[in-house]
Amino acid sequence: MTDKQEILEKIMPLAILKAMTPAAEQAVSQTVLLEGIVPLRTFPFRVGRESRVKMMDGKVERIERVKHGAAHGSFTPNNELYLIDEGHLLNISREHFQIERDGEKFYLYDRNSACGTLVEDRGVGGDNEEDTAELHDGDTITVGTRQSPYIFQFIVVTGFEVRPVG
């Protein structure tokens, strides 16, 4: 049997994105979101706009992507996290940014997004000169323009151990 520390390492995220606004929380699929938190377990972790939505009773509804195994035809998603952008002026590109890990460091890379991303109010991608930013624990990530309602906090999760009960 695998020991508890190995199990914990498999299920614990290495970092999380915490939704900081109601719009950010509503943009994330409820199957991914846990009390405003999106776990990041694998890297690169790609984020982009969900384009498969429909209007039902005046509300935007997500059409969930069906994932097929190799036997049914392969489906490889473009993103690990799909966000719904309900604005008239879109802030989120279909392939917006990705977060990568290099040892103990994390980086946000722009994926040729139209509006870019703000990391602690510093422009990354879009019309900005920089297309990469190092992420630090507690950094604020604004997806799109300064007026974007899609704001997340990047939190590094480290140093947890399983302790025996009793």
C-alpha cells in the first residue's frame, strides 16, 4: 500500500488560483471550483476562454466538453481551465496564458492573448513588451485589461505533511 505522504503528494495542489471577485468565481466551471479555489496540480496549467456556451433563460450556460479516450477518438483540451467571459468587450482569449513551474519557481506566460494579463499590476502579453512574469505567493492576476472583473490570487501550497492520528 502507498504510504499517506505519497497519496497526499498526488492529490495536493502545488499552487492554487483563488477567485477574488464574484465575476471570477462565476467564470469558473463549478466542477473545478471548490469554495472559490482552483487547484493547480499539473504544469503547464493553461487558461483560456470557453467558447462553447449557450443562452438559457437569459443566462450564459456552459456546454461541458466531453473527453473521449483513445478508443473513441482523442480529445486534447487547449486549456486546463476554461473561463466564461460574459462581457461585451472580451477580456479573455481562447488561449490566454499558462502557468509553468521550474523547480520552486512559478511563471506566467502569455499565449498571444489580445488583452494580456496583469500580474501585480504589471502588464504581461497583449500590447505589453513582456510576455512572461515570475509569480510569487499572493500575487494578484487580472485576466485581461485593468477593467477586467476576472481577478485571481496566486497562492503557493508547500510544506504539508501527513501526521499520524492519535
